[in-house]
Amino acid sequence: MAGDDMLNDIEIIEEPNDNLKEDYVRDVFFVAINCGKLLLESGAETYRIEDTMMRISNTYGISNPQVFVTPTVIIFSMNEHSLTQTVRIEDRANDLGMVNVINNLSRDIARGMPIKSAIKKIEKIHDASVFPFWLMVLCGGMTAFMFLLLFSGSIADLPAATFGGALGVFIMESILRFTRVKFFTEFFASFFIAVTSFFYVQYGPGLNMDLIIIAAVMPLVPGVLITNAIREMIRGHLLAGVMKGTEAMLTAFAIGAGVALIFMLI
């Protein structure tokens, strides 16, 4: 009896399905794996990526697809058609706008979007430009401005917090354009934020150095990463949850180390 139960859990390898043309299957494979790639590069949760790729494949008539996603790798197989590909992801960001775009595309596919239209949509999304550099810097300053108000900071500290937030994003994004080494970017960004705050309070009209630094480093804090790590753990994706949690912890440590260095020097 126990043996029968074990046999029921064995994965059945089906014969190749010849009802679907090879070109069609490869088109579905292209759409599914590129949707997953864009989601992972944009900071989406691994369970969302796996679910999206499975739903796209099933909608277009592909049965028994298998997806395995970590924060750095996608392994995608269409077992019945002998198609397997591994995609390594080196550059990741937190682009919730892109996640929303891919989610909407997935919903359109579920409503019956033709495969050729989906391919054109994917190519258009892939070629779309990201947020311009100046806009990211401006948003960094605005974020710091709002957080200082949230922390009941002084009006006299607003210029320093705004400048520090913009400076932090400017330094981080500038370094990332030359090297993809993580954690050093947050370290140097927080270091120069602390330097700016120190001189503003020491030789200018600044009143509260601590609040200025806290507000200015908020654009660097990996809030989305921490949230996703918790959600991954709750959904049972322990590997992804631990990896994202470790990355968030190291990022927070780099930010803290950059600020602490200034307090050690003064």
C-alpha cells in the first residue's frame, strides 16, 4: 500500500507532443522566459516569476513546463518539447513599474492575446528606456526631503537633507555605471552623505546632524528587498528568502559603516 502511494508521487515523463509546431513552441518559450527575466531584473519575488512563466506557458497550450528561479538564475524547461534554458541574471534593480508592466502583459495573455502580439510587446518593453539619471537623483532628494518632514526635522535642515539624498543617489548610480560591485556603492554614498551633514551642521545653519543623515540615507535603504525576503520565506521559497535577506543585511551594514566612519573621524 505504501509502495502504491510512492508510485503515485513519481513524475511521469510524457512523450513529445507533436500537435504543436516547433516554431510556435519556441515563440511561447521566448515570451515566457523573457517575462521571467525582466521580472527578476526588476526585483520581483521568485514565486511571482515562476507563477507568471507557468501561466503564460499553460495559456498557450504548453503542458508540464518546469521553472526554477533564484535571485540570480532562471532554469526553464518545456519537458514535452525538449526545450531547456538557463539564464543568469547579473544586474538587478527595484523597478516596480516594470513588474507592473509584465503583470499586465501576463493578464492580457490570459485574456487571449495572440503569441505574435505578445512577442512584439516583449520586444517593445525590452527596448523601452529606464528612468533618466537626473530623475533618479531628483527623486532621491525629494525622498529625503519628505522623510525629514516625517521625522519632524527642522526647516533649517531641509536643504542639507535634500542635497544629501540627491548626492547619495548620484554617487551610487555613478559608481554602478563603472562597476557592478555591490555594497561599496552604498558605503561611499552614505559616507559622503555623512560628510555633507557634518559640515552643514558644524559650519552652517544645520541643527540636527542625526536627523539629516537618517533622512538622506533613506533612498539607499533596501526596503523592497527586505519586504521581498520576508514574503519569499512566508511562501516557502527558503533559498530565495535567505539570499535576499542576506543581501539586504549586507546593504544595511554598508550604509551603517559609511556613516559610522565619519563619527569615528570627528
